[in-house]
Amino acid sequence: MLDLIELDDLKNIAKRAGEEILSVYGSEFSVDVKEDQSPLTEADRRANAVIVEALKAQYPDIPIISEETAAEDYSVRKDWAYFWLVDPLDGTREFIKRNGEFTVNIALIHRNTPVIGIVYQPVGENLYWAKAGQHAWKSVSGGDPVRLQGGRHYLEKEDIRVVASRSHLTDEVKKFVEDLEAGGKTVQFLSAGSSLKLCLVAEGQADVYPRLGPTMEWDTGAAHAIVLEAGRRVLRHDSREPLRYNKENLLNPYFIVE
């Protein structure tokens, strides 16, 4: 299956979605509130339409789970070998604040593991991608690809760069930082929005990302693939087991990117 997926096609889909997002970003837009109290804009809807229509046209046999499209019942999707996992606009709150820290996320999941990830940040044209066995990469404004390699494990370092959410900083994350400092580590705190936090660990700009608050599978799938191919891990906070996908409940447990 992986041999049939063209990364250039997925990159172009993400960029087209990004163009739709930016067309709304520069205008006066309204904000709706979904049932889970998360915000929704016209940019979310337009990007979702671009991605879902393109994936259905190019890969009609691969089902899709998207944040903005109702997921199939677990009784149907539990036996899927492959499926697309999409967040057409990750970081809607950052989009509303107009700080540029939002992304387009497209992942291919095999059973319960991400094997392809595309993360595109329209503002700045930062593009991250990975495919199982082909490393993780980044390009800026269409420039030459740079291979991502995360570096040493954070606990091997004395000075640790901890990245966390700009919009969802929790008491648990504060305690994580305090525990590092109590252990003699010097902590530099970084803040970023959307799936960019995982990408910062993948490219070695941050050492660890403790996500000790709620996320959904589509928030992490694409960047998780990039983290894996950069030689890093995404582990459940409670069990230290790898974060898994296509669960009956699509809510992620707390996790650590290291």
C-alpha cells in the first residue's frame, strides 16, 4: 500500500488546503462553536473539503477520519488496515488569534500506527513530511529538504527545552517542569501551537513535549509519523507504551514526545 502513495500528491493537497485557509485568514471571519465547545471557522470547512475530496478522488479505497467529518462507527472501522486521519486546520484557536501557529495535518494510519505524515504551516510555508522507512524531512518556502533528526533523549541532558501548548497549559505540565528542576535540570520553556510542538521535538528544536491534557487522534497522527522517522517516540504518560490510533474512543490519553 505505501508504494502506491505519492508524497508529492499529499504535499500538494496540504498546500491547497493552506491556500483556502489563508484566503479566510486575511478576511473578517465568524467563529462558530461545536458541540464539544471547540471553535469552527469557514477556514476549517474549506480546508476539509479540499482534503477529503482530493483523497477520495486519488485513493478511493482508503477510508477517511477527519475532525470535521463524522467518523464511522467503531464496529465498521475497527477492521480497517489503512485509513487517512485528517485535521484540516489544527490550531483553530491560534488561527483566530492570527498568530500563524496553525497547521494542516494529513496522516496515513496502518492498523494503529502512523506510517505517513504531512504537516503544513501555511504562514511561513513550513512543510514537514515523513514516510515509514524514508526518514523525516522539512522544507521552508519550497526550499531544499532538510532531514530531521531529534538528537539525544532529554533526560541525558542538563539543559532541557520543554515545549508546551500556547493555548492549553495545564497544572500537570507545570508539575512536569518543576520535577525536572527539582532533579537538578535547567529548563527552558518553549510555547507553540498545534502539531508544531511535536515537529519541534522531531527537528531537535525542543527536547520534550509533555501533553498532559486532552487531544484527539487527528491532532497528533501526522506529526507522530514525523517524530517516529526522526528517531523519537510518542509514549503514553501512564504506561510508557506507544500512542495508538483507531481506538473506540478517538480521544488520546496523556502522552510524552521524547
